[in-house]
Amino acid sequence: MKVAFFSTKSYDRQSFEEVNVNYNHELTFFDVQLNAKTAVLAAEFPAVCMFVNDIADAATLDILASQGTHLIALRSAGFNTVDLERASELGIKVVRVPAYSPYAVAEHALALILALNRKLYRAYNRVRDDNFSLEGLLGFDLHGCTVGVVGTGKIGMVFAQIIQGLGCSLLGYDAYPNPQFEAIANARYVPLSELLANSDIISLHCPLLSETHHLINAETIAQMKPGMMLINTSRGGLIDTLAVIQGIKSGKIGYLGIDVYEQEDELFFQDLSDTVIQDDTFQLLQSFPNVMITAHQAFFTRDALENIATTTLSNITEFEQGQPLKNEVAYQAPAPTKAGV
């Protein structure tokens, strides 16, 4: 099957071409992001493969459908940038990679925690400058800390198991509790307000949905412990960035580690080192000494890239052969509400 890939880098091409020897699809790679302006590139491609910051809104889907596209294959777990309702109306199927490597993301969350706590980024640069002072590098023991895990799916579970191994107590919050979480020693589910009030560290591992958009906002930040650490390796939209900045200024948030950013589509996955960044909010975040930002690299391991390629091409093969789509993301209409409610 002919497949148009958008937002591709050299590592995407390499991993997909290596795995494609087992599938024999016809792969065409485009560097640009998918949106209503670039969708014309996918003319006569039955399948389109998109990444986290590509946009498949109604306008884009209309163009794709008119050109003969019948399948959107996400090479990611999140699907918040796809208008599922419009895709369903147009008869376009949507598939994703629900679990490429939960270990990659969970381990990166831990890396952010350790780097922030022990100020490794600052220590590294000091030693490079022959400055061996320890002033300003004081950290704390993770052992004995209370860690809040928001979202206990595959990634959240792996993170919980890792952090529990360091001697931390765990508080979990999830709309759909996972029995495996409560089976972990020193782990229990609590209401979100209790998690916020009692966690020394909070790590976000939930999808971006209408219910979770700006889950971290001025109101929820006010409920947190002073000086707590906030980690986000899920989706940028889970955090109200301006509210978090105020939380940092007030001291409520003592450490912030993020691998995702709400407006990252204009920044991440490209080299902007010779340009002037126009995003003032991002630049302000960068200026804080207790903030660490990585550019959506939590997923970026050899194992994850291979799994992404294998699952994506398998999804496309299932569609081509008319088989049931194991990883389909189907549109679900909102439940009707009672009149006057």
C-alpha cells in the first residue's frame, strides 16, 4: 500500500525502512507537518502516517478524503490532534500505536526527577568550567518521598514500579483504576485533591482529552504542597503553562520537568539554534533555574522506534487485507444529557 509519512526525520526513515522489508509497503517520506496546507502532498495515497504534532482536523481530513485517503495511521499513542468525528463521517479509519515502549517514557520521567533534584545540568556545566563548588547543588533523598502518579495505564504503571523501588510511597489518581497499581507496596488510589495536597513529586501519565485539558491549573496548583516537583512526559495541554509560571514564581512549584509543551508544534523536532524564538512564554520558562525542558524525547529509544515502526506497518497491513483493526481509534459520540441539566 502507498503510505505518505509526514513530519519525518532521518531516524523515522531508517527505522521504518528496516522494518518494512517484512511488509513491502510503498513508503514516501515528507519532512513537513501534516495540516490543511500540506495535505495536498498525500494525493492518491490510500494511507497517511502522522506524528504527534501533525494536525488532522476537519479541513485536513476533507482534503485527504477527496484525494483518496482511507486510513490515518498514527505512529504515536495520542490521538488528540485528529478530529475523530469528522474522520468517521468521511469513512476514514484511524489507528495508533497504543504502547511502543512504556519503559522509555517512564525512565525519562525518572531522569528528569533525578536531574532536577540533584541539579545535574548545573553541576555538569560547572565542572566543564573547572568550577568544583557544591554551593547551590543541594538535593534531597527520594527515599521516603510521596509521589503522586496521575494516570496509571501502561506508562504510569511502569513509572510507579520504578519509583517504588527507590523507597517512595505512591498516591494514584485515575478515572479508571488499575488493580495492578494497588498491588504495588505502599501504593493506593486517592481523590485528586488528596494527591495534590500530599505529594512531594507529581508525575503526569494521562492522555490529553477534554476532561484532562489544563488538569494542572491555578486551582489545582493552589492545592499542592509548597516546593513540590511537577513532571510532565505526556502531553503539553495537560498543563496551563501561565498558571505553572505563576506557581514557580510563588514557590508553590519548586521544580518543573517537562518533555512536552502546549505550543511545541512550532518548536520541537527542529533545529532553531540560529533563530530568535518568538514564543515569550517558552523563553520565560527557560529562564528559571529550577526548570528543565527536553524536546519530546521521552519516547526516543532504539526499542521504541522499532516497536513504533512494527506496530504502525502491521496496522496498515491489517487495513490493506481487510482484517479487524486491533489498534483502531473509533469515534464515540458524547453521552446524551438530560434536558435542563
